[in-house]
Amino acid sequence: MSEQSKNGINRRRFIAGSAAASGTLMLGGIAPAFARGDSKRPGTPYGVASGDVTQGEAMLWSSSKVPAQMWVDVSYHEDFSRHMTLQGPNALGETGFSSKLAINGLAPGQKVFYRVRYQSLEDWQSWGEPVVGSFNTPPAVASNIRFLWSGDTAGQGWGINEEWGGMRIYETMRQTAPDFFIHCGDTIYADGPLKEEVTLKSGDVWKNIVTPEKAKVAETLQEFRGNFSYNMMDKNVRAFNNEVPMIVQWDDHETVNNWYPAEVLNDERYQNEQSVALLSARARRAFFEMNPIRSTDTDPQRIYRKFHYGPLLDVFAIDMRSYRGDNGANNQTEQNADTAFFGSKQILWLKQQLLASKATWKVVASDMPIGMIVYDDWKTKSTFENMANGNGQPKGRELEMVELLRFIKQNKIENVVWLTADVHYTAAHYYDPNKAQFQDFEPFYEFVSGPLHAGTFGPSDMDNTFGPQVLFSKHPEGGQINLPPSAGLQFFGQVDIDGESEEMKVTLKDLVGSSLYTKTLTPKKPA
């Protein structure tokens, strides 16, 4: 048979595999669906999702209702007239009935269609209905790119209210037809139980769907999984996932508010487990099981990773949660284990990857902002959750940022842009060394957007160490806090890179897709 098969996919280049199982390639279609009883018939209750799309690669995710074998058709044709069928791993109770399949050897600049179907392991003749998804592969040449970012889903008591239309911002984002989406963390609120009804200041009642896993704080592995599956109960989220691949990060609420690895809780809501190390281990496992994220063979628990998206864009998704020292006064004058935020291994990785990048734009997707102060203890404002610790020379966790920014300047790494969420409002910042306490760095931009579907807060206090200038912000007025999604202050960011001029246009948008602020960045060319 020729290298180019009758299915229109290059068989030598197209390879399937996963961390759980190797894929089996077969030509043509899969068996017809019929069931011997609904109780044993597989289903896909949470739809399908794709993610970690980079040059030639993608991860596919879905889940079943019962123990089942995963089958995936992949095609460059929407009607699947020519396709390859891939055998994925089994969906078992040990993985929350989820399964993932990594596919490699994809052609650049293509729209890829896939459909997932499960075959019951309890009744081999019973098949579930197929669910179809799609994604775009990165271009091989300079091309137009559009992607979105935001964070914070189902937080502060605001869950799925079907009377209001569910998580509506996901439908607004879907309509922009992005190539991919970066979820910058707080993908769930494992520490945020929901009530069935919340009375608003207006007197209206917000009505949440509440599942057993969302009625209490998450402590068990199943409860963490249930927080992820809860979000996918929303029709808007499922429709978005069907069409838009994601790059997913985590922050604190995937485990518990403001956590650090050595923390032991003093929280009466946690009746069975107070060790954050154990809670975060369960949260991390659920995070990998319930998202289309690749694991690294040499470090399977690592969340930070790089994505090459053609000659114009590299994305570096970082992790400011897993390697930090204890939250505290954050005022050390020298770097040590207590000042760790990225951690030495991740800082070295990020410096090496930035230095090696040939892309025009280097986007650092961060789970926390740089110069916005996030307090750990909001009452006394004496301990800190992120790196910013108040005006003045760099101290504590800021020392790692000094190391990174100085490295970027010394190595003349151009066009680095930071995107983040976390603070539950939207803003644009310009970091100006001429107005900073520490000045040995090149100026850069940071754009903030969120929440997606959570309470709205803000604004944050700013720290002048790195000279952030607030170009724009949109947040509640008059000191209001925890505004519901129905207040309209839900935000996401949109990035458009022009294939000809290579300019990057960043637009901050709201719940209905209105453009609030736009900044067009012209890339600096190597001397």
C-alpha cells in the first residue's frame, strides 16, 4: 500500500498512543451501534475535548458511564468519508471512567475532525453513540492565529444556573472561533461548595444545579473528579470543548484556597483530611484524568510545558503553585528555599525554552499576575499569596522574577508577553523599568482576564517593584465584591496575530463579547 492511504492520512506520519495504552490503527469505520439494554450501554455524558495541540500533536479526551473500550475516528474530512480508526485505552472506574488518546503525526495547518465512541466491556455488543469534535493544527508557515485566555470557573458559590442560561461566557467565546484556549487556572473550585439557591441583592434567586461532589469541599479522589465533571454538565462548556482545544493550567482552587505544599489545614470543613500535600496529590491526579493534557514521561506530575504554534507563536504554560515555599511575609533579602515560587527547576526550564524559541511572539501563560498584590491574609495584609509584596526593592518571591527578567534582557529575548487571570477582573499593564524600583529589565506587557463564571472582585493593590502601569481595568464599582455572573462582569481575552505584519492585537472582552480595550503590539525584530 502506498504511503498515502486511501483514508487521506499519511500512515507513516500518523501515529496514536497514550500514557495509558498504545493506539491500534485500523482502516475504515467501526462497528455499528446497538445495545442490549441501556444499563450497560456506554455513553459520553461530558462530551469530548481536545488539548495540548502543538506541532503535529494533540490529546483527545472523553469519558463513559460504564467500563468501556475507547474508539476514535480521525479525519481531515468533516463527513469522515476518509478516516483512520484508533483504538484508545479503556475507560475504567480506576480513572473515573475517563480516557485519553494522544495522536501524533498530524499535518500542519489542517482542521482535524474526530469522533469518539465507547464499546461496553460488560456487553461487547453494546456501543454508545458517537460524539464529534474538531480542532485546528498549528500552521507551518506564518499565518493568522486567534486564541483566547481566561480563568476561574464555578467559583464563590456561582454554579450552573440553567434558568440564566448556564455558563454563558463559554458560548460567547465559542462564537469567536479561536484556534485554541488557555485556561489559566482555577478550572474548578474544589473548596467551594454550592447551595441550591442564593438570594441576590436585587431579591432575585440564583438557582444552582448541585451534585453530591459539589455539596461539600473535595477531599476524596472521586470528589475532585466530580468537580471537573460538574463543569462539563453545562451545555455551553461541552459545545465549547467540542470545537476549541485547550491548554489547561492549575492554580489554588483545584485543591484549596491559597495552598502551598507544606500546608496543614485548620479548617473544620475538612473532616477527613487536613494535609494539603495529600489533597493536592488527589487533585493533581483528577486534573490529569479529567483534562486533555499530556504528561511528561520523565516527570509525569509536571504541569508546566511549552507549545509551538508555528513560526509566529510559542506558548509557555507555567505553574506557580506546585514548587512554592510557604506563604508568609515574603520579605527575604536573599533567594533560598523559602523564596521559591517557580522553583529552580522550572525557572531553568523557562529560561532555556525562551532562549531556544525562534517564534516571533513568546507568550507566558501564568496562573498568577506579577505586580498585583494578592494577600494570603486579607484581614491583616501581612502575608502574601503571590510574588508581589508591596512597594520597594525586590524581596522574597520577587527575587526569582528578577532572575528571569534580567536573563531575558541579557540574552536579548524579544516579544515576551504575559497573560494571566486569578484576580477576578480584567486589566492591561505595562511594566516600565523607568518607573520601577528594580530597573534591569526590558519593558513588557501583562494582560489579565477573568473570571469566566465566578464572583467578580477588584481592583487589586499594585506593587511598584517592577513598575507596572495600569493602562486599563474593569472591575466592580463602589467596593462591591463577589458579584454574580448575572451582573455581567465576566471577562476573557482574545489575541489575534496577523500572518503578514506579525502584529499581535490583544482585546479584553466581556460576557457578551463586547470589546472593552484593545492594544496592538508591533514585534521587535532581531538586530
